[in-house]
Amino acid sequence: MQNHFELFQLPLQFAVDTSALDSAYREVQGRVHPDKFVSASDAEKRVAMQWATRANEAYQTLKNPQKRAQYLCELHGVDLQTESNTAMPMAFLMQQMEWREELGDARGARDMAALEGLDRQLRQERKAQLAAIEQQIDANDYVQAAQGVRALMFIEKLKQEIDSALSVLEDA
């Protein structure tokens, strides 16, 4: 079975040309969209639906940098063990605790400026983490890249909490 990159005829690498991805997705969807199979047999309709679903899943995976990195690691035999492997470098864990404390303080003080500052920090950290993951994947170091993806997942979760806190303050 084809991997997601093969499905869209894209190079097997972290950096993805998003316009090529969008174009390839539209082309695949155009071929397998269920509307094209209205008068087909039930079996053909089922297969078309499976392909359309697979194309949607592949597109969503490749479009999202975190999901794309995780997928590349898994394609190369590295399971991220996101449920069981929470081991992180001590420096990252300390940074996480610091960010969480800042979030708690800013949320408690209803300090919009502090939340926005923390949001900027996390966006920069996310960008740096993605750049490191790309270098590791390009160097075929999928074990290190997997560690980076797990760190990115922590960052994304904290970013959602900040977005939620900002939303609460904006609505107040």
C-alpha cells in the first residue's frame, strides 16, 4: 500500500510544498470523490469512499507539521510511544514547569499582556522545535526527531491552554 507521500507523488521529506500538496489532494479527490460513483455498483462506491477517506486522512497528516513529523518517524520504524514515553530532557521539563507557572500566574491575575508574551514565547519555541525536527529527519535521525515531536506535543497542548485563557479574557 502507498504511503501518504506516494499517494500525492511528493518527495518523502519533512518539508512539503503546500501548493503541490493542495493540488495533488484536489486531483486525487477528483478521481475518487463519491459523487463520481453515483451510478456505480455498491462495491465500487465502497472502494471510492475508502479512497476518499484515505486521501482526506493523508492530506490532514501531511498538512500539519507535527502530524507529518510523527508520520515520517513511524514510516521509518520509530514509534513515538506518545502514551507511554513521557521521558524528556531535564532542561525541557524545567522549561515546561516555568511556562506552566507563568500561565497560572497570568491566568490568576487576568494579565492579558503576560499571556500574550507567553504565547509569543511558545510560538518561537514551536518554530525552533520544528526546525530542529526537520534537520533530524533530513539527517535520518528519526529517534531524535521523535523526541522532538513529543516535545512539540507538550508545546501545542500548553499553547491551547494559553489560547483558551486569552479567549476567556477577551470574552470578559
